[in-house]
Amino acid sequence: MRYQLDLTLRQAEGALARVLGAAERRGFRPLAVDGEAQADGDRWYLRLTVEGDRDDSNLQHQLAKLYDCLSVEVSQCQ
């Protein structure tokens, strides 16, 4: 199944690498990454498309635990 993740991250060194690593370790393969920095330079808005056979709620909970992850929403792609 494919899922779209909408995340808000702190602009911190390694934040994107931690998100991608957590997704891969949970069995989700990143397919697309799109994002932009907030005008004040403090946050990133990131849209990540992943594919995997596991339950998406586990991925959402694990990403929410990351220090640099301020919010995460997961939705199933059509």
C-alpha cells in the first residue's frame, strides 16, 4: 500500500535523514519527497510518499516520537 505523510519538522541537522531512516526501518520504502522551508526558517513542511505492507499507524507513532518531528499525518494514497 502507498501512504502519504505530511510532516512538520524542526530545521535541524539530520532531521530529514532521521525521518527517512525511521520509515525504512519500519518496512516502508520512500518513493517521493517534497518539501519547503517556512519563511522564518525555523520549520520544514515535508510531504513523503512511502510504500509498504505494514500498518501505517506504527509508522505514524514512531515518527511522532522523533524530537525534530512536530507533527505527522498519514493518509492512504488513492
